Amino acid sequence: MTFLKNKKIKNLILIFFGISFVILIIVISNSSCGIRHISILNDINNYEKSEDPEFCEELLEKIDLFNEQCSPKVEILDCG
């Protein structure tokens, strides 16, 4: 009887660590440069449709931060 309890506890621990590992991978991939690059390109397309100056300023800040941390570099927009 105690053997089955120990086996269940070991399985629960393995499942917990497996789920934790998957969550860690997802968090790391969400902050990756590739995903941020795609997000910025999507934002640029949205800006070109709306031409909202406030959105452009926010987008410029994202682009500057991206260009400091990642490559390829994204061309700076002209908000004027």
C-alpha cells in the first residue's frame, strides 16, 4: 500500500516539474527577439493604417529598445 503512495507521489512530482519546464520555455520564448520583431512589424502595419501620432511615439520607443537589444535592426519611423 505504501509502495503505491510513493509511486503516486513520485509521478505527481514528475508531472509538476514537467509542467514547470514547459511554462519556463514558453516564458523564455515570449521574450525572444524573433517574436518581438514580428510584433513590431505588425504594429508598423497597424500604424500605417491608422497614422495615429501617439501610437507612433509608443512604437518608436519599442523600436529603440528592440534595436538596442536585438538584431536585425528595425528602421525608425517618421511620425511627422
